[in-house]
Amino acid sequence: MKVFNSGSCRVLISMGDGRNKIDPIHSLFYNFVGVNFLGKLHNSKQHIQFIKYILGDISIPSYILPGFLTSYNYASCGHICESIELIPEKLDSIKSQFFSCDWYIFEICSLKLYRQDGYDVQFEHTNNYICSIQNGEELYIDLKETRDKIPNDKNILFQVHFRPNIIYQDDTKKLENREIIYHTVKRFCDNNENTFIYDPSVLLQTNHSLFDGDVHFTDDGYIENFHRIYENYLSK
């Protein structure tokens, strides 16, 4: 089973090497090293730009790429980043397998958009950007564009961010933007076939030791997150 993954470490490390069950064509096996790893992404605009870039529908200027994809940014990778010379090979590999995937997983964990000269970038990779915040309807439109780029008979799973109000069963801990993401994604999935939502908060609610109390899984958390996704979605 081939699976395309696009998201932060919460998705890319979780899917990792496939744990002997899947063939991930884009993931993060160990830190920033992986023959199929190009970058961590967080919002809907970044995912759309990433798909277009992989498929060759757009070109991205060389000065933008280090602000968009981790593999181009040695300042983010440090000495553990794989050689930039491998990127064309990675791109060709991912492109050649993109439409043969059985599942496509996208993590939507932010409404904040970072733009530089008309391209989407990431705040952790560059200081040269203009920031804006999506509303729910704008996100919904992006979800539709993402769905339209993938054959209708293929499955999409949208993973949302950790929701403290669910993890701790305490409504006073709600984070407005994360709730907008959750309810918008859920509404979209309810209205579209072969499109599913996954909230890792339900997993963390049962065992707080699976995350650091903030925004990252622990090592056991990545493993358990993979199994939860595999057992409840991919294997079905």
C-alpha cells in the first residue's frame, strides 16, 4: 500500500518507514534524513503548492525554495540534512508514484499563511514573509482544491492539530483556531466521499504520556499514532 504524506513531524515521523505495513512515498524516517523527504508543511496553501510543485504544474524560484521546503534549507537541517543534489531524484520518485497511492494524508494544523512574492513559505525557514490568517470558509475552499487534485476514487485523510479541550476534557482549554480547523475539516469530510478526518487528540486523551504536553508526540506517541491511523483508516 502506497501512502503520500504531507504535514509536520506529527504526520511525517508517525508514518516514518511504514513500520512494515505501508510504503510511504513522502515521510520522515529519522530527523531530516530520508530519501523520500522534502519538507515539513503545516497549512492548506502549502499543501496545494507542494502538490503543484511535485507534479511540475508550477516552478518555484531558487530563492523561494529554502523558505518553503526543508531539504533546500541547510540552516534548518544543519549537518544532518541530505545533499541538495539528491532533490531531483526525490522529486522524480515522488512524482512517478503520486497517482498510484492508495491514501493521501495531509495535516492541517495552522490557519496562518506566510507569503513571499506570491509563494507560500514557512516562518521557521525565513524572516521575509507577509503573514495572514485564513477563516473557515477560505480553508474549506482549499480543502476542495486539494480534493480536486487527487482522483475521486482515492482516499484522503486530514489530520488536525492537538486540541487541549479534548485531550484534557476541559472546555476552558479550547484554542479558537484549532477548533475552526477541526470543525471546517469535519464539515468538508462529511460532504465528500473518500475523505476522512483524524483527530489525534482522542488518542492523547487516553494516554498523556504519548505527547510532550505541548505540540509534539513522544517516541511512543509517533508509534501509537501510526497504529491508530493504520488500524482505523488505512487497513480499512
